[in-house]
Amino acid sequence: MPPYRILLADDHQIILDGLRDIIESTTDFLVVGRAVNGKAAVSAVAASLPDLLLMDLNMPGMDGLEVLKEVRQRFPKVKVLVLTMYDSVELAKKALSMGANGYLLKEHGKDELLTALRQVVTGEQYLSEKIRRQIQPDKVRFQDDFQKKLSLSQRETEILRLIARSYTNKEIADKLYLSELTVQTHRRNLKRKLKAEHTADLVRFAYENGISDL
């Protein structure tokens, strides 16, 4: 249950300060430490065992990929979200293959940062849109309901089922031990994935595809 414990790693103090202020403006997260280089990041993970490490790639001492390798070997339960200026698909693929749970570009703003954190910390993968479109290009011009249903994570399916049963965001949050903001994020992602404009569209999809009865 929130607040989730976040460790920050970046070699620019002003970025660390800004990230801390944004993250702690919500009730979802608590910043438990900050590191200004790769070696310090690994030591801080060992000391605090956060739920999630939010880290840059280009850091002195150990770069982000070296940190990722070390964290995956020693602390496999710690989620890792890469925050970087490098919009390289090859670099993103490398980070993901080494166990990163997400890849967020620094060009995004506050809302996208919080969305990425909420998705990763609850067990989903996050990719910035620019990266996602290149790694997972649309291979078909449309998705039928079967494809859409398969695209949902277990958590999204669970939330959709409760939405179809007329649960409010607060009721869903209480039932699933999530924050209300996390439920709002999932609801927004459901609308995007299912190309639904309104809650009624989500409810209709759930009933037509047997999700409301799960």
C-alpha cells in the first residue's frame, strides 16, 4: 500500500531537488534517499531497500546500466525506472533486457512522471510514447475486442471488472489497497487501450467480453 518508497539517482542536484518536490507533492510516494552517482545509488539501495529506484543512465562512478545489473543481481524485488534524455531505442531495449521496468524520457512533465511511477511500482511496464512506438510498432490497422482484451494487464482487468459493477474510484482503491490516484491512472489507461471515450464505453466492453463476470 502507498506511500511507496522511492530512491532517486542523478548526478545533477537541481534535478534531484525537482524530482523530490514533484514526487512528494502526492500521497502515493515517499522519497527515502538521493544519490549523485552510480556507486552511491547501489549503496543507497542496499541501505534503504526502496520499492522503486528512479535513476539516470549517464552517471559517474558507475553508469546506469552497471547500476541496473548490480541491483537486479542483489535486489531483484526493487523496481527500476530509467529517467534519461537519451531517446535511443537501442539503449531502451538494452535497459529493458537487463531488467529495467520502465524507460521515461526527461522531456516529459510532472503528470507523465507520476503516471510512469504508478505503473512501474504496481508491477506494470512503462515506456515513453516515442520509445514505445518504435519498440512495439502497430502491426495492424485496428484491434478487435479479443486483441484489446489480451492487451490488458491483470490489474487493469480487475479494475475494469469493478468499474462495470459500478464501484467508484474510492471504493476500488479501498478494495484493492491502492491509492485513489493510482486507480484514476488505471482508468485513464483503460480508456486509452480500449479506445473508450466514456465510462459507459468501458462498462459496455466489460459486459460484452465477459469481464464483469470474472
